[in-house]
Amino acid sequence: MTRDIYRELGVRTVINAAGTYTMVGGSRMSEETLSAMASAARNHVVIKELQQKVHERLASITRNEAAFVTNGAAAALHIAGASAIARKWGRPFPSLSPEQIAKSEIIVHRAHRNPYDWSLRLLNCPMTEIGFPNMILPTTEDDLEYAITDNTAAVFYFFMPPGGWVAKGALSLEATIRVASRHGIPVIVDAAAQVPPAENLWRITGLGADACIFSGGKDLRGPQASGLMVGKKDFFSWVEKTAFPTYGVGRMFKVGREEIVGLLAAVEQYVSMDGEARVQWAEGRIAAAMKAFAGSSMVSVERLYPNEAGQPFPQMAFRFAVPGCSDEVLRLLREGDPSIFTMAADGESVFVNPMTLRDSELDSIGERMKEIEALFLTKGGK
């Protein structure tokens, strides 16, 4: 009999209609991935040998020169930053003095500042900002040129296509790489949530980025505590000197053999998946939901594209004709049976993202929305 650990602990499971948010567990791993992780857990291996084989395989299937598995995308950012600083000084990161680290600058667009860059700030090196988080005075290539000095270790770039939540005002990634490459400065790209499409696994590095980072626990559907870094072999020679199992900052970010193997299995499945068929399935479910509520005076369904992360994947919003009701709708969804977790799109609507859902779960969400519709109508909604 399969153990139900959540039931034992008294933790309620939820239907995740929000998307691949870490706060609700990211994605679900496939049975194939779970089986690979269980297989890895049954025996001991020399971690460096496992890393070598897995990283070679990941580099091959993602069409990159090099790859590395970390214990999350945030850890990968820290390791990449430390590797860039080590590369600048030509010495392993643990051998650097606090003064040398403090002199090493990482350039970032002001439009790209966000809570995730704590991973770089914790290196205790300066973050040199360029541009503004708006289009009043757009950033130019000269702005980046002027910011690069003898102390520059890397340029950090937060990648998100138009339609996502990142502010406008930054240079394009192509322009950023063009300027940085003239000075031999590595470009580190945070693309944690930017699959789909699968092509981003090689397209971003194909533009010339030295390292591009993806979350393993989002749409790649690997272990939630995993991250994938891909890029250039030269830069990754410093990553290997910096990351786990090397002592120093990499030791803080231990990644188990289970996560290493699990992420490999997940990426293998992801690059062979029919992404277009998956999009068409989502479009069909959204169209069906729109039809189901087409005659309602209380609820309407809106197709949204791209989704809130800027991914080329459709999602929908259920909009209620009750001003300021989204918090109540979220509560009713969470407190229902089954419990449904999602986010507010605005004051009157909530997201439903098919990316993390099964057909049966979408059916349950539709039924629950009908119940909430009836409740609001009974309460005197329009």
C-alpha cells in the first residue's frame, strides 16, 4: 500500500491552478522521473563521476557546450556570480580576500532588480546599476559601455519576454551580449521560468550568453529543489571549481544524487515532448470554459496570452460581476472540497493556469466556479 504522507501529517493537498509557483510546490514530477530518483537513492556513487556523466548528457540534449545541476535556480545564480568573480581574478573563489570580492562588480539593469537578485547580493560584491525601470530615457549600449570597468566581473540579465512582469527600460539581451563580449565580460542570464518553449534551453545561450539558468522545479517538472545551468565550456570550468562538492560557497548548495538524476530524467522528457499538442490541449480547455459560462450574467472567462510570466502558453481568468470579490473567491476556492489554490488577476478575477492541471482537476475547478456563481447570485449579485 502506498503511504499517504500528507494525510498522516494532516496537511491538506490542493489543486494548483496558479501555475508553477514555488509556494505551492512548483510542478508535479512524472512517474518516470520519480522512478529515476528512487533508483538513484538505492546506491552510492562518487558524486563527481555522476556529475560528469549527467552534465555531459544534459549539455548534449540541450545543445549546449556545458551544463550543471544545482539545488535550485537561486543557488545557480549565486554559484554563477561567484564563478565570474573567480574567473576575473584567475583564482578559486575560496582563495579570494574580502577586499578582492568587494572590488568585483556585477552590472545589472535597474529594470531587472527583483527579490531574486539576493543570490548575487549575498556575494558581498557591488551591484552596478544602469538605466531606469521605464522608457522615459531608454538604456543605450553606451550606458553599458560606460559602466564596464577593470573591476567588472559579469553582467546579470533577467530574461522575460514581453507580457511578463519585468519593467521596461533595459537593453535587449542581444545588445547586452554584444557590448559585454567586446570586453570579455561574461553574461549571466536568469531565465528560471522561461520554459516553455523548450527551445529556450539552447536559444538564449545561442545568442552568446555564458550561462543561462532555469528552475528545475517549474515547467521542466524536475525536483523542486533543483536548477539547471547551461552555457559555455570556458565559463563552466570555473563553475566546476566553485560549485558542490567543492568546499567554499558551493558546499552550502549541496545537490543530492537523487536531484541530479531526477533533473536529467525530467529534461530528457521535456525536450522530447510535443509542446504544440500541449498548447492545443490548453486552448481546448480554455475554449470549453468560455463556452460553459457564455450565458452567465455573473461569470465570464477570459483567455490570457502570454501568461503572467511571459511564457507562450495560454491561461484564463474567471471574472465575477461583484466589485472587489477576488479575495472572497480565492477563499472559497481554498476552503472548498477539493481545495483549489490560485492567484488574483485583479480585484474581480482569478487566474486558472492549465500548465499545472490535469483534465479531472480542470473539471473540478469548473464545477466549483459554478457553485461560487450560484452563491453570489443567491446573495443578490447582478
